[in-house]
Amino acid sequence: MYYIATFFSHYGAIRFKRQCQREGMSAQLMPVPRSLSSSCGTCVRFLGPEKYAAEPDPNGELEQLVRETEEGYEVIFHGE
């Protein structure tokens, strides 16, 4: 299942991509789709397990995490 994570900073996106790759998940940096908002304009699209859930973000960089569906996007996590 594909997911998109948006961030408050480019650095947060880069760090998240590296973490995904360390965990063996395919991940790529890309511009945020127009239907999703983002503070920095960069997101990470990654292939994860079907039951993937966002872990607490100790750095506060994760803005939102969405699951790609046939109907569009399903929000899993939305930060403050």
C-alpha cells in the first residue's frame, strides 16, 4: 500500500525518507500533490505494510500521513 507523508520542513522529509529506507521500504521524495497541503512543499511517497501507522514523531516534523486509495487519500495522522 502506498502512503504519502508531508512535513513542516524539507529536512524532516529527507530524514523520514532515510528512515523508511533503513526499514527496507521503498521511498521517494516528491512535490506534495495539489489536493494535500504542506508547509514545505516536499513529501515522501513510500510503500509500506497495509496496517502502517504513524509512530509518535519526537521531532514534530510530520505534518500528516495519508494512505492512497482509489477514491483519493485517507488521512491516518494529522499533526498540530
